[in-house]
Amino acid sequence: MSRYTSMEHLRFLLFEVHGIQDLFTYEYFAHLDPEQVTLMIDSAKALADRDMYPFFKEMDEQPVHYAGEGKVWSHPQLRTIIQNAAEQNWINGQYPFDLGGLQLPQMVYNAAHHIFQAANNGAQGYISLTTGAARLIHDYGTSELIETFLPPMFDGRWQGTMALTEPQAGSALTDITTVATPTESGYYHIKGQKIFISAGEHMACENFVHLTLARIAGAPPGLKGVSLFVIPKHRPTAGGGLEYNDVFCAGDYQKLGQRAYATTHLVFGEHDNCRGWLVGEPHKGLSYMFQLMNEARIGVGQTAASVAMAAYQASLQYARERSQGRKPGEKDPLKPPVPIIQHADVQRMLFTQKAIVEGSLSLAMECNRLADLMHVTEGEEQRPHWLLLEILTPIVKTYSSEQGNRSASLAIQVLGGYGYTVDFPVQQYYRDLRIMAIYEGTTGIQSLDLLGRKMTMENGAALTALAQHIDITIRTAAAHPVLQAQAAILQAEMERLGKTLRQLGKFAQSGNPERYLADATVFMEMAGYVVIAWQWLKMAVAAQIALDAADFSTQSKSFYEGKIHTMQFFFRYELPHAAACAEVLLAPGELTMLEEDERLD
Amino acid sequence: MSRYTSMEHLRFLLFEVHGIQDLFTYEYFAHLDPEQVTLMIDSAKALADRDMYPFFKEMDEQPVHYAGEGKVWSHPQLRTIIQNAAEQNWINGQYPFDLGGLQLPQMVYNAAHHIFQAANNGAQGYISLTTGAARLIHDYGTSELIETFLPPMFDGRWQGTMALTEPQAGSALTDITTVATPTESGYYHIKGQKIFISAGEHMACENFVHLTLARIAGAPPGLKGVSLFVIPKHRPTAGGGLEYNDVFCAGDYQKLGQRAYATTHLVFGEHDNCRGWLVGEPHKGLSYMFQLMNEARIGVGQTAASVAMAAYQASLQYARERSQGRKPGEKDPLKPPVPIIQHADVQRMLFTQKAIVEGSLSLAMECNRLADLMHVTEGEEQRPHWLLLEILTPIVKTYSSEQGNRSASLAIQVLGGYGYTVDFPVQQYYRDLRIMAIYEGTTGIQSLDLLGRKMTMENGAALTALAQHIDITIRTAAAHPVLQAQAAILQAEMERLGKTLRQLGKFAQSGNPERYLADATVFMEMAGYVVIAWQWLKMAVAAQIALDAADFSTQSKSFYEGKIHTMQFFFRYELPHAAACAEVLLAPGELTMLEEDERLD
């Protein structure tokens, strides 16, 4: 089987860079040890090798599609995948023992899901979506809702979904119009339509549980009037059976990629017989959903990194096996061609991918770690983790998806003409990855969130938290002679980021929020370079510690040298573009705030 | 019908920026005038509107595919497209009157083909490939070959192809092994295999004329032993008929994009009955082929620009029609949503596309103009055109295809989730475009050509020619107050490019060609930014002249203001990344010249 991820890198992140062991000191995770974690992710790998990766191509070539009369055809293997993943607790692994879970950290859950994402990203989506939907019911639902919905969701028999987007609203959740009318029986009558609902209908599950944003009849306009409901396709009856709940799948979307992953159009209450149950308090739906959205954004970022990882591995293998051409200076045409990995340009393309992929994955693991720390702390102890996670979430989502696209494109380029054919998987990775910059808030939305909300929240406390963490890494790195140069560069780049933000801030302070936010996406790009440079320096510190100790019991010497090398590569080839972003941001004038748009003709 | 290109921009390039009128002073083109040219490209637009664009999606969804027994199925519309294009002289338009041509400049031919590329890039390939193959026969073949092959090719009945790539050789033409054994009857026996042959077999033509690189039995190894042959699928008989020439299509490649365009695997002489005719002199095949390759590289660059243009137009239309969200600072949720084109981030994405697309197309037109000047000049008069065209060819190919990918990706992003669905064309443009950085020499190959050959050729004379042309534009621009700032910036960027090249040159001079060339692709990226900045300044000068004259007889005032605006946008948002490239290039150390590759694990 082809290699689609690096288990070595995954273990390096878990144990050497992000110190999962520290979590085991908290009671909730105290039952775990590194050997168990290793066994679990090895089991996940075996599952992915057996059930997921071999069907990656086939599930693309036989895509899910609307089959009429509310039905969506899905590949038969999907049921096997969901059921076996559920059985290995990869739906409910993070939940407490008393709910049948394993009290796993998100770091472990997402280490396993990284493997699934790299093996078969379309199939993985179904599983993690159920996990996320279940969490909303768990955290905010009544015990009745929990008892009704969680067991079949954890078994993989019922599919969870998030139903937010409506045809007329798109990214603007303010404009949601799905209506929930209260009854005296404890449920609401639901009426409305949702589009782009992932996993909203397919053949691998018996029932569908839609965590749905709707407006209670008479609620105030805007975001504040939005509530959260659980709306099953089939509702449980008093007798323990199920009856149809008037949730109809009216169609699906055929897509550029992720063709294994159903994208559906749902109609609630066409026959005025759709019931929904309020989750939590009225009018607070959006704040609950944002908890799931934040988790989903990390998940999307990590998926992008994982798909790009698989593309990287495919192109690395090809570059080692394919001989072509000779090195510059070699004029003898009778000399045999060299493997293309010996060409400098191919090494550049491979190191670029490695730098993007492993850097993104490290940032995702940092976020997973922070989510775990939030789970086991509260109050003032929780606050620094929360602040850091708040500011990193839009960045991991955006850097990984935007640069992941570029990385997968380089994977195609390494293969040349073959990479463009369906005989190799890289073109599928390229197609699958392209949605990640759109899912769960586009890059533009993430960038507004970063610059408009996260940079300014709590009087800049999130940015301060980030700066403090980066500073710790810089000081640790500066103690290693081989890392001093890059430690100094990162320090300078952090100062540039702060200075740029202060300059931009003048627009916000002078009452011009539109100008402040106009180039938010460029600011996001800049922040992405800096934050990934931090992750690389952090990885380099871990690698240098192992090299200094000459401890090669778990990883080889060249593995650690590869981390130092790739860190140097990132600082040299990628990071200089942060300064270019700053130049863009600080330039005077306004070119993208036209009232009239004829100049675009 | 949706708009897929800007005829206004095309006319602006032809008449106002690149002065096609100047060509009419040469005898070969003296029969032309601007009105005729306008009529011709309007006819091409009508043909594309009727025959090509309406089938763009359908030909993707019903792709060409191998049907067994040497046959390749193609969409029935393809025959109509090729025949009607042939009838409008869009295969042979550039050829002399006595061959049935119209003695058109390449500027006109490629203005029409830009429209075809934007309308239906897969279909367009068949047409221009026949034009190019015919040129080799015309320029180097005997009169017998010309009389035999050109008429049916010009009629669109016989398809021309270029057959270079072999399974074991890929980009390394040195390693070609197809053998041509001389006979006493004037032809050669051919034996060998070629892969990735575009248009090598389909249902729209009666015969196929493969311009093929092969090695005459006993020829010296390496590039010098390669000769050019014309090898038809069916060879003409003495009686005026055709007989099978043992050219067998053994299969095809299914691809990420350009699914309307057949990519075939050909076997020559499986039954020892394949005849080929030498074109030109023995062992000079590669130099002939490079003439066609250079033309094809401009064509690929232009195609990339054209496809990105179509994607831009689709996203521009969507952004005007789709309402969603409100502007920053607007807190009232009862206010109606605004068209998304009013969001600064959407304007940024649109101007980025416009800057890339129109800049690329302008550079392609510059190259077309130079090819025309070369056609009507010789000796010392020809030399400056030749030098400039040599240095610009790899740049137009690479900038347009690499940045075109980014541009088409932004088109998807403007549409958000809808852009990822097959209901909109932007995902097809994204897929189709991705091959352009691979066709006719990958970006890596182009970059080696630029840095290793073009920058140093004739003692740097090509670079000097480029610098002189850019300097003329700078000085012209500096005379307009509104363009002075950018004129100064371009001057500084040219100095930076020269300085960077001199620094790199030290590696070449000290006998380290591998290091000199290691980051050739980064140098290419830098050169691309600078050259496109030049094109934008050139366009801005033309626009400013019209604005100063207040002459809005052919284009509107806002059209010209849009050129100035987009020029400013390119200088502000894109050009700063040239400095980042320079920083990468000048950094010390070597990170991509590893002998062993374990660090990539």
C-alpha cells in the first residue's frame, strides 16, 4: 500500500512537540499513558489501511448522488467504515466513561482522525460530524435528548449534521429564516430550507440528526434571534419506534471534489409535520453553534493538512521512483538519468510541501492540545488556553486550507503530466482540498474574525497570549546555537506583525472599520506565515533536544535532521513573504472600497 | 449567454497598447486595416458564441475516451467546431495567400484563439495544434510534403499533432528512443512509442499527421541525434487514396481537466509497416521542434490567461448578482444585504484576478507582436525582436499558468460553496487550467530555460533588450504625473532584478551551475512580477493617453480608469512579493541540493 501519512511525524507531534503526557496529570485523562495512545493510533491506522484508503479512489469515481424521492445513493463501503470507526470508539472516544466513551483527549481523537482524513477525507467527514453534533446535544441538551440521541449516534447508526446555511443567506447567518413555532407539547414545529448540508442524507445510516439553526416565531431580528434545535429525520415514538418527521432531502450538489461526501438540500416541514426540540436556551443558538463551529474549523484546517500530507507522501514516493533527466553540468547523454528527487527544483517542491503540511499539522495539534486543556480547567486557569485557542482557530483553518491548496498543486507538479491523470491520486487530493478554504466560514470570513474580533478581543489579550507563547519558544530556541538565527528572525517578524497591527488599528480608532478590515485576508496571510514559523521553531527545538541527547530510540537521526532542515527551509523560502504582506498592508490609499464597480469591467 | 471574455480589453490590447497598426506598414500585412481586424475577431466571437461556449460544460461531462481497437470517442460537436473554424480560416489564417491563407498577423490569429480558449479551451487545442504542426511542414518540409499535407490540414480534415514525449524520457528529450530506419524509397521505417500526445486520435478528423521526434538508426546519442519526421496515420497512396500506416492508438489518459481534449498513447510500427518522412535535415529535429515549442509555449501561456479570463468574468458576474451580508459598521439586521461585490475582500479577489488575467494577456499579445515582427524582418532588424521574444517566452508561459491557477482559485472563492459545485463553470476552469504549468515544458523546465539560457544568451543581450524596452515604458510613464510613482517603483524593481542576477551569477562563474540554477523557479517568479508590472505600466500609459485626450469614442471613461486602477492594484498588492523572492534567492546556504533524501521522510 502507498504511504499516505507519516506515523513518525504524528508521534513526534504528540509526544515530543506538544507533550500529550502533560494532559495525563489531569484526572479526566489520568487513566492514559503513552503506550496506550500509541496502540490506539496504530489501531486507527490499521482500520484506515483496511477500510478507508483502499476505497479512496473508488468512492470518488462512484460519487454519492441524489437517487430521487428523497434518497441519496452512497458507496456500500461507507456503512462498513462508519460502523467500524464507531466500534473502535472514533465517534465517542472523547466522551466520559459513563456515556460509553474512553475519555480521550482531542489530541488522540484527532491524531486518529488525521489518519482517516489522509486515507479517505470524504469518508472521515461523516464520522467527525456525528461526533460534533453529539457534543452540542451533550453540552446543552436535556437529559432526555441525551438519552434519546447519543447512543445511536455513538453506535454510528444515526448520522449527526450541522444545518446552518440557507439559500438566501450563505455566510450571513443573520439572515436565517427557518422558523420554529412553539407547541404545548414541548417540541416546536419547524419550517424552512437548508442547503449545503454535509451528510444530510445517505445509505449508511438509519436516521439523521440535524442540529439546526432556526428562528423562534416572533424572535428579534439578527443574530440574537437565532436558536438551536435538534431535528431528526425520523422521530422516536412513544412505543420505542421511529416515525417520519417530514425532513425531506430535495437534492444534492455534485462537486469538484469530496465526491464521497454527500452535500444535500433539506426541506423541513413541507407537510407541516416536522418537529424540533430546542437545545439549551432560546435565542442562544448561535453561541452554542459557534462552539461546534470552532471545533469544526480546527477540524477543517487539520483535514486540509491531512489531505496535503497524503499528496505530499504520494509525490515523495513518485520522486524517488521516477528517473528522468540529469543534473546541471552533466553533459554526457550516455550517463543514466537520475531519480528526479535529485533535482534541486524537485527538492524545493518537496520541502515546500513538507514545510506546509507538517507545519499545519503541528498547529492543528497545538489547537487540539488547547482544547483539551480547556476541557480540564476552568476560570482563570482556563483563560489563557481559551485566549490562545480563540486567536489560533481562524489561522489554522485558513493557513492550512490556503497553503494546502498550493501544496497539493506542487504534488501534481512533481509528477508532471502523470499528476494530471486520474491514474495517480494527487489530482483527487487537489480537488478534495479546494473546499477547505470555503467550509465553515470562507477565508474572507476567517480573516474578518481574526482581525476584527480576535486581535482586539479582551483588549488585545489573545494577541498578548500568543506573543507570550511565541516568546517562550524564541527564548528556548535561542539557547541552541543552531537555532539562534531563526529565533532572532521570528522575534523580528513578531515585532513587524505588532507594528503592522498598530498601524492598521489607527483606522479602527478613527471610526473607519471598513478600511481597517479591507485587507484582513492579507493580514491573515501574514499572521499565518509567522504562526507557522513559530510551530517550526517549536518542532526544531524538540528535534534539537533529541539530536543533542543523541537519543534515536524512537526516531532516526535523519528524521530529526529533517525537522531542523525543513525549519530552515520554511524560514528561508516561505517566511520572507510576511514582509511583503506587511508592505501591502501599510501602503496608503484604498483600492478595494469602490462604491461603483465599473472599473472591474 | 454568460460573458467569458472582454472584447473591449482585446481591442484595447490590439489597437491601443500593442499598436497592431504598425504591422500594416510591412508589405506582408499591408492589405489589412483596423476595421477588418475588428470584423474578423467579431466573427470569431460569433463562432465561439454559437459553436464553442454552449458545449463547454457538456464536452467536459462527456469526455473524450478510448473506445477500444485504436478508436477514441469524441463529442460530435468537435467536428462542427473544427470545420467551422477551418472555414473561417482560423487554422491557416497566418499563411500566405498562395496557400489559401489570409496573411494575418499572429496578433490577429491569437486574438481569435484567445476567444476560443476562453469559450472552450479543450476544443481550441485541436485547432491551434494543426496550425502549429502545419508550420513545421511549411517551413522545413519539401514541396511534396507541403502539397500533400497542408491542404487537408488547413481544411480541418486532417489533425496535426506534436509527438515528443516517450514513456521513459518525460521532459528529457535527450532520451528519445523512437527509431527511424532509412529506406531507399525516400521514407523511413519508424518504430517507437509516444505518450501524452494531444489530439492523437479522435472522431472529428479523417487522418492524423504526427510531427514526430525520432532518432535515425545510428545517430549520435543526446539531443544532437534527434530528427523530425512527419508520420501520418494513413499514408497517401500513388492512386490518390489513403492506406493505414501502422500508427495505432493504444489508449488514452483520463485527466483532471481539459476532458474535451484527447491525450493519447501512440504506437508507431507495431507491425513494421510505419513510414515517416524526414522534415528538413537529419539531426536537426530538435531545433525545428523548438520553433514550434516556442510558439506553443506562448500559446499555452495565452490559454492559461484566457481560461483565467473566463473564470474572472464568471466570478465578476456572480459578485454583481449575489447579495449577501452587510458592510462593516452596518449593525442593522433589517437593512437588506448588499451585492457581494461591495465587500472589500471580494473586490480584492476580483482585482487580483483582473490584474493577473489582463496582465498575462497583455504579455501574450506582446509576444504575438514580436513573432509578427520577426516574420517580416530579418538579420540585424530582426535581432532585437528575436532577443526579446526569447526571454519573454518562458515568462509568459509560466506566469500565466502559475498565477492563472491562483486566479481561477480566487474565482471559485468569490462564489463560495456554489463555486465548488458543478452547477457553475469556475470549477471546470480551475481543473482545465492546472495542466498549463505542465504542458510544453513544466515550470521547472521553463525556469531553467530562463535563468540558465535566456538570461545569459548572447552575453546577456536578451536581458539588455528587455531592460531597454522596460526603460522606454518607464520613461514614457514618468511623463504622466499620475504614473510617476509606479514608474519609479518599476525602475527600482528592475535594478533589484539585475542585482539579484549578478549575485547568482557568481555561482555560475565559479563553476557551480547546480547552485546557480537551484532556485531558478523562484527567480522565474520574481521575473514574472516585474515583467507583468511592465505590461501594466504600458497599459496604464495607453489608458492615460486616452483619459488625457478625453477620447471615449471606442471605450468608456471608466474602462480606462479601470486600467489605471488595476495597474495601481498590481503594484500595491502583487509586486511587493518580488522583493521577497529576491530575499529567498540571495540567502546563503543550500537546502535543496541534498545527495541523500532521508530528510524528506
